[in-house]
Amino acid sequence: MEIKDRIIEGAYELFIRYGFRSVSMDNIATKLGMSKKTLYQHFTDKDELVEAVMEYDITHDEKDCMLSTGNALNAIDEVLNVIDTVADQLSDMNPMVLYEMQKFHPKAFKIFQKHKDEFILKMITQNLHRGVTEGLYREDINIEVIAKFRLESMMLIFNIELFPLAKQYHLKDLMQMIGEHFLFGIVSPKGYKLIQKYQQERNKINNDAKK
């Protein structure tokens, strides 16, 4: 693996777990077993490294999203697959990551915003059209409005004023709850029955896994 790629992956692991503010270039160098001089040979400063990490994360997120979409049997299955994928990504994420990126690394945050407002919005919009076509979502929904609503509702979990940093609020659980609530709000009777079917199947799998 190229040294630059090693640095990006190592920094990503630290930033996601501990946040941007508390992780220094010294911490990253120590984790990777290399000198700070080596880090600065590839990145001018921490800001540039954070931007590279953001690009790295977006590239992998888009691949995961496309895979979840491509493997989906229908629009509801697609949403549930994406929720599961994102929930797994959030399981070890520090809730302060987005807030700290916006405050301390605005260029990296703009990269994230572009990804959110273009790629994620496009994927949501396509899913809504698919669900209506399949008869799983209500025909009367305003796709443009609902797509933007869904996009912004996904960001609510990072609002530390709404969901303070406490044990009762875990990003993974919040993502799943908000995602399922959204689905129930737009599905047709046919879609409602399908969600119930999927929930029963998942509960059975979870119960079997605990045995």
C-alpha cells in the first residue's frame, strides 16, 4: 500500500472514533509507526489530511450505497439495506465528527455538503420514484419535497442539541429509528405489509443468532 493511502486510512480510523479536534498529527504518526516528517511530506497540514480523509470516506460510502441499491429486490428493501449499511458505519463513530468538521475544517465540510446535496439526494429521489412505480409508496407524495425532507432528517442524528451526547442516544439506533419512521410515513398499504414481513424476517434472524 502506498504511504499516502496508509496515512489516510490510519487518520480515518482515529478521526471517526475520537473526532477531529482531539486527534493530532502526532497521534496519527504514532498509530502508523512513522515520523511526523513523513506525514508532512505527503500532507501540508492537518486540514489537507482531513480533506483527503473526507474524499476517501465519500468514495467508500458511494460504493457501499450503490452496492446496497443494486442488490435490492425493491424500493423498501433498498432503503432497509442502506439503513443497515450506514448503521454499521455509525456504530463506532464519534457523534461530534460532523460538528467538529464544520467548525474546524470548513473546506472538508464543503466536500461533505456537496456529496450530501448531490449524490445522496439523487439516490433518495431515485428510490422514491422506484417505490411509486412499484406501488410500494403512495402515489400522492411530492417526491421533490419528500426527498429533501428525508435528506435533512438523516442529518438530525448529528444535532447535539436535539440528541445530547448521552448513552441513551446512539447514532446507529437513531439512524434505524428515523429511517423506519420515514418509510412508514410514505408507504402504500402494499408497502406497509412488505415492511412488516421484512421486520418479522429480521427479528427471526436476530433471535436465532442469540441462541
